[in-house]
Amino acid sequence: MCGIVGYVGDKQALPVVIEGLKKLEYRGYDSSGVALVQNGKIGVTKEVGKIVRLQKKLQGQNNSSGLGIGHTRWATHGEPTVENAHPHCSMDGKICLVHNGIVENYKFLRTELQEKGYLFNSQTDTEVLVNLISYFKSKENDTKKAIQLALKKVEGTYGIAVIDEDEPDRFYAARCGSPLIIGVGGNENYVASDASAIMIHTSNVIYLDDFQMACVTKDDFEITTLDDEPIEKKIDKVDWDISAITKNGYEHFMLKEICEQAETVQNAYRGRVSKANCSVRLGGFNFSARDVRNLENVQFVACGTSWHAAQVGKYLLEKIARIPVSVEYASEYRYRNPIIPQNTIVVAISQSGATADTLAAMREAKNRGAMVYGITNVVGSEIARESDGGTYLHAGPEIGVASTKAFTSQVTALALLAYHFGQVRGSVDNQQVLEFIEELEALPAKIDQVLEYKQQLKEVANLIKDSKNALFLGRDINFPSALEGALKLKEISYIHAEGYPAAEMKHGPIALIDENMPIVSIAPYDAIYNKIISNLEEVKSRKGKIYAVASQKDENLEAICQKVFYVPQTLWALMPILVSIPLQLLAYYVAYEKGLNIDQPRNLAKSVTVE
Ligand code: M6R
């Protein structure tokens, strides 16, 4: 949420910062700004809206500088206005900072500063922080010390980059709860909230941990605690392929990411299954066979799409490994004094590995002594680093705000987990494991087949794009896919949509159905197929317009539906992957036909790193 980029070095800082901000725009795009140090003075330019607008504003200015910081904002305190945009300067204009996170005690701190004569131009917590630093600087005459003293007074979260006119050769960075990395180059160094912002310049990064700060010049960096104790940090390598963060010819990241799924699903299982040994294992799942055999409960904590993947995980683990599972909204779990019985593993699922609620829920579980396992996509993310064992999805960067490929990779990883548990606990036999591996290996080709439906889904999108509401129906393991289909439509097309277990219709939602209500039904050919057909008959008799995703040709189904999309048959455990793809495409084309901003839908951000 929000993005930070900073640069110090021999190059011009502005293009580096602007390009970096564009890479981070998916994290927040209400407003943006940059601060450059020129001839010992800080100059700030800010604008509301997208970064192209900021670029326009910068045109014609003298922007020459080797030190700069920038920010793209997702508003928390104060509306998206120029005043509230970052960077924020101290009252005397000498110190300037960009900030991700929330200073929770900012009102109290602001009152204290006002009493000392400080005036504020914005409604933000960030302006309070920069003035707090300025206040301590006036007392200590030492910028680093001033930052340390100010941060010690902060309650809440921060990832900050700070520049000071008095020290025009460096920036400072510090973090607590909001990710921040230092990029290490030759004769130049960087700071960013996300590696994708600086990947084209360097793959050498240092992950700052909570309560650590960095003082960075073009040829050196020093990491310390807030008590100024030096810390030795290792330089990590980020090995993402740069083409993965470009659109590669697609009109939108979302479409590109949908179309990558044959490959990303394969990446999620590659090297983790062996037909020869008849085995399924997950790299990073470093709990012993004894731990797995003794398991009595699994608790999933996640948000949004990852929560839907966790719901699929519940069906998988309960049926295949015979372990009771609960699926928790991370935001609720963290505050409700959760009960974690003995022999429970808490599994945090998160594409970004940085979602504040999921991270907090995971920490809560850890503090209570639970084994904590993380399933994440972003390498080196907080959740990955803090869990006792962790598995990466290897889906590559997901830039579109609407999560697509991460979902199918999460489901793939959860299916692997279920079969691994099942094998260790003896609830599945070798024949079943072999069948699973064979179906898994056949899946990428089947995904490519489903992607062939693009044009037909676009036509359906045209039919439903003016609807005010939509219902998504599914049952059993495909019910969470209905929830996910509804979320996709809501978040990028702004059509109100709900996911329901098909049989729940008659307990209320059926009252909503009329000829204006599109119903998207997931009806693969499985043990409860006939039940779903009966549920759809009920919809049909209320004049609902049904669009179905099915897996076996059926004239009865075609008779009650406006259109049926057939996905290839696959194993029960893997069907949520295949049926989700037409729903992703449908949401994409509805938003496309409505001319909406698909990759950056309103009010949303890719990683929700604030509460
Ligand atoms: O990075 P995470 O998987 O932890 O993110 C969780 C949700 O914020 C995320 O899935 C969100 O719901 C997406 N916009 C859904 O498309």
C-alpha cells in the first residue's frame, strides 16, 4: 500500500524515481510526488492522480539532482489532494520524507507539536512525523539521532525515506511494519518499498527488519537499530525475470497474468511431485512427518482472494487428509483471542506476503506457540521470512490489483499440501497419489484450452456489463470459486456480485432473481452435478439468466442456460483451478467493455499493508 522509491548516486535521480514509482503504481495511485535536493535545497513536486500527471507537472522544471525520494499514495489519513500527497516537509522546509504505514498516535503528537508552535498544511500523520524529526533535530543537531528519537515516539507502522538539506549526500530509511529494502548498486544506492521498483537497476537488496534504519550514501550504507547499534546485514539476490514486470504485449497486466496460468500452475508444482517415487512434497514445508501425523487441526488465516484459496484448502485437507480445518479472516482472527489447540498448524496464505492483517494474525498465532506455515508468492516477504516453514508459489510478480494467477497457484500448492498430508497420514494410497500427479501434469494444457474462450466470454461480458447485480453459484469445492468469481467482478467492474452455495439460494437470495439478474453457475460434472441442475431449474423458473461453467456436454443444462462454457474434465481437487479461469476472463471483459481501469481499480491497492 503506497509505494516508496529513493535514489542517491551519479545518475539523475528523477528518472529513476519516476520509473520506480510507475512500477509501484499498482500499490496506490491516489496521488504522487517527488523531492529532489538541488544546490543544497529541497524541491518538492506533487500531483493528484496518476504518475503521468506528476510527470507533466515536472516538465520544464530544472530537475537535475543525484538525490531524490518519491511516493505514490493510497490515502489513509486525509483525502487524495496535493496537500496530503507525499513527500511532506518540515515546517522550515529543511527535512522531507515519504511514508508508508500509519502513525496511530499522530493526533496526540500533532497537539504536542502545535503547542511548541508547529503549523501543519495537511491532514496527514506523515506531516506530523516529519515535524517531529525536525523538532528533535533542533534539539540534537543530528539528523540520524533526530530520526531515531522521533521513531521511538511513534505508535503504529512506518516505512520511511528521509532527506535533509544539511546532508545533501544521503538519505535515511527506516521501517516498522511496512516493507522497505535498500538496493545496492555501484556508485549508487536505492531504497524502495518493493523490489520491482528497482529491479532494472540492481538485484542486490537488503531487507530492513522492524526497528532498523539505514543511512545511505552513493557508495556506502550503514544499518543500525534505533538505539544506533550497528547491524550486519546480508545482501540478498532478487532473481525475478524483468520481463515479468512488463505487459509483454498485453493490454493489461490482468489479462497477461490470466494468460500465464498454464505456466504459473506448472511452476507451483514443478519439482514437488515425483511419479517415480510416488511422492508429493512442498519445498519449505519443514515440519516432520511426526508433526504431520500428530496434527489435529489446521487454521488458515488470509484475506480477500487468498481467503478464497484457503476455503478451497479446507475442502482439500478435510477430504484428502482428514484433518479438521477452519478458515479465518486474518483481520478478525488477530483481535478475537483465538483458540489454538495443541497440534494445530496455522497456515498464512498471502500473495504479497505483506498483508498487514495476515501478518498480524500469523504473529498472534506464533506468540501463542503454534506452528506457523506460510504460503506466499513474493520472495523474501515478511510472511515468508517470519513463518516457521514456508512455500513459495513461484508465480512471478502479480501486478494487476485483481489477483488471478496467484489464486490458481495457491490452490495448486494447497492440493499438494493435502496430498502430502494424506500420504503421511495414510488417508490416500499410492494409486490416488499417482492419479493426482498425472492430472496435475495434464493441467497446463487444459488451462490453455480454457483460455481459448476469450472471445466468447467477451460476448457474454457485453450482455451483462450493464447489470447492477450478479450472483455466482457453486457447490462443494467449487463454492469458493463462486466467491472468487464474484469478488473479481466487484473489484474491477463495480457491479455488485455475491457468491453463494447454489442450494442456499432458496433460503433468501432467490428473492432477488428476475430477468435482469445474471447468474453465473459453476456446474462441473461431479457427485453433486444433478443437485446443481435442480438448483438452476429453480433459478430458471424465476426468469434468471444463467451462464454456466460445466465440464460435460449436457443438453438439459444447455436448455436452461443462455450459454455454457465447457472446461475439460479433471480431478475433483483441481477443478477449482479450471473453473476459475473463465470467471476471471468474464470479470476482465466486463470491466474492459465498460472502459474501466482494469489494473488499477478505484479505491484499491495491490498490497494492503495497513490495517
Ligand atoms: O497479498 P494477499 O494475498 O495477502 O492479499 C490479500 C487481498 O488483499 C487480495 O487478495 C485482494 O482481495 C485482491 N485485490 C483480490 O483480487
